Amino acid sequence: MLVFLVDGGTRPNYSPVRHPVSALALGRRGWVQTANFIVSGAAITVGALGMVFEGSSILMGVVLTIFGLALVASGVFRMDPMLGYPPGAPAGIPKDNSLQHRLHDHAGAVVFLSLPLAAAIGAFALPATPWRIISGCLAAALFLGFGRFGKAWEDVSPRLGLIQRAVIVPGWGSLAVLFTALALGTI
């Protein structure tokens, strides 16, 4: 998260309020976000596979493995220029997209659906009551946030990037807390 927050806040002509995180993979500095998606996705996949093999929550680990692999795919396949970014890109969302963009969209849908699903599973599978309650609340918030982001995309909202970040930051932040707790053995 730190990479896309800093890069998005310092990139000329990029608006974190307007543009989605994936747009950071475009342009001269696009390699930064591409690497961020791939490295983060790979790290999440490894952590999730650890959950599967250690048996802490096999189903949750499988869903988080899918999430991590979809994040890698989001880095491999970039979105098309749109929403005025990078400069010279169409101001809106074009009706016709490249195959690469469509693959990016499919990977993104898996990312945005698998994380709340994993949280919902955690509401039943995690061993401690506080973790289950937090996971259940997080699942509800992420499912609602995903729906709101989808509506913002359809409406070409000027706050599209902000709405997306309102879903990503708590979702991905919760993964950092979960994997840290698992590594420390506090779950």
C-alpha cells in the first residue's frame, strides 16, 4: 500500500482521488506499480500457501492464494490508458478495450471478490472470537465497498480512485495484520 500511496501522491498528472491504482502501471514510471503488484501478490501467495500447509485455515488460505495470484496477474496485464491518464488518454472509459485490459479487469474482479470472501471465511474459521468478529465486519465492509467501487466505475465518478482506496487500504491492511499475527503465533 505504501508504494501506491507514495507513487500516486508524487506522480505528475495523476490524481489519487480520480484515478485507480492500476493506472500507476502506465507511463514512464509504470514499472514501479507493475513490480508492486507482482511482488505483493507473490508475497501474499506464499503467506497464503503457508496457511494451507500449516492447516491454520485451509479454505481461507486457498482463497487468499487465489487473491495473491490475481494480484500478480493484475501486474502482468495492464489497464488501458483512460480517464485522462496518462496525459493524452481519453477523458472517459473507452467502450473498446485491449485484450490485456480485459485480462486486467478479470484479475481485478478476482482480487476484489476474493478478499471479502476470505474475510467471510475468517469469520468462521479463525480460532479467536475477536478475530472472527473483526473478519465478519471486514467482510461486510469489503463487499459493500466493492459494490460502491463498481458503481463509481460505471458512473465514471470523479472520486473513483478515492473510493477504490477506501476498499483497498483496510482490506490489504488487514492482510498485513493477519500474516503478522500468524508469523508471531498469536493466532
